[in-house]
Amino acid sequence: MPVTVNLPSILARLAGGQRALAASGRTLGELVADLATRYPELGPRLRDDAGQPYRFVTFYLNDRDARFVGGFAATVVDGDEVTVVPAIAGG
């Protein structure tokens, strides 16, 4: 069973309208790289040109903020669930 990556509606439109994607990799960063390869329009919304996460996009690994469990270096295993939450700004 691969890792499931859950996207909000605003990002799902960049992945063919899919809100839940299967991804593979040993780390969160590898998962994001996998998605960026398969969905080129989605990649720039998840990470910068150096492949690092944006400050305004939060990744949750099994309901834990990934920044506190290793960030993009966090280990993932089959069956894990990642949720992507972009910051919302306005005023």
C-alpha cells in the first residue's frame, strides 16, 4: 500500500482534480518529488526551486506537523497519510 497524499481542492485541480493521490518514496521529500514529476503543475506549489518546502505550505504526516518530525527528511512507510495545507491570506 503506497502513501496517500491528501490535497485541498485548490491544489487538487493541478492534479487532474484528484484530492487523494498515491505516492512513493522513502521520505516526505521523495514523495513530493514523485508528485512533482507526475503532476508538473503541482510541484511548484509544494516546494521551491531548490526542492525545499515553502514556509506557507504545511505538511502533516499522520496528523503530525512534518516540521517537527524531520520535515522533508521525515521517513514515510506504506500506509502513511500526508495532508497538504497551504496557508490562506487575505484581508
